[in-house]
Amino acid sequence: MLTSFLLQATPHRGLQVQNVAGAWVDCPPVAGTLVVAVGQGLEALTRGVCVATTHRVLSPPAGAGPRFSIPFFQGVRFDAEFDELEAVGVGPVPDAVRAQRRAVVERYGGRVDDVEFTFHRGAVAKTLGEATLRNRVKSHPDVGERWYPDILRSVREEQARAATTSSEAGRPTSAVEAR
């Protein structure tokens, strides 16, 4: 996805986003507003200048009633290949903007989040569509087991390789370096 727009239709708290340090921050509903989240597609198009929002939703406490939200997702062509992203997207990101992004990452000592970035050149997926499907299978392994077992197996192998590489480098497996 490029971006997501979310209307939190009930007053229930539960949406959280992860900041650059890896801490979970509440994103409480504000009447009459939308939550706008950057997606991994936009992160890929900008080569990491715009960073995808890692988020989670906590269930409301028992007896609080249902939590409703209305999302709208905006994406790019699923057949867009990573090698052509500058042609289908925003063009090359100016060096000055990239330098600002690097400064932010350096100021916080790197970026830590709970989601592995899968939308980049050199990954298993060659198109944004493949990367999106792999991401969904990773997020919902029960669905992957039933409908996409080969993709799930490949995702788990990739995760195991990444974990081995991270542990050999002395980094926690959830650390995501500046991209």
C-alpha cells in the first residue's frame, strides 16, 4: 500500500503505532479526523525517506462493546517491479531529502520496529504485488498454511536467514537498519 486512511468510528482506544525507537504509542480516536498511515509501497517508492507505519490494534476490554473502524487503502500497480519504481512513482528522491532522513535515523541510533521491511530490491519478491502477498502471508500464517503453503515456507526460510544474520551481527532480530 501507498497510504491508508482510517476513520476510528467508535471511541474505543486500541490503535497503536511504533515510533522510531520501537516503543508503542497510543493513537486515540479524535472525532471528525482520519488517521493517515504511510505504507511499505510508499516507503519503497521513496527508498526509505517516507517510513511505513508499524501498527497494531489491541482488542477492547470485555464488555466495552465492539470497536469499529473504516479503512481506505491506496496502492500502486501490483505488477510494478522494484527496478522501475522511480519511473512509476515520484522520481528520484533529492539528495538533500535523503540526508535529512539519514540524520533523523542517526539521531535515534537506528530504527527499531517489529516488522521486517520486505518491499526492496534484492528481496525474494520482484514486484510490489508479490511483496504485498508475502507480507499478508507473513502477517496471517494460518491463512498462508491453508492457501499459500509454498509462499509461507519461503517466508519462514527468509525469516530464519534474517534471524541468523542479525544474531551473527550481534543485533536483535527486530532491529531494522536505516534503509
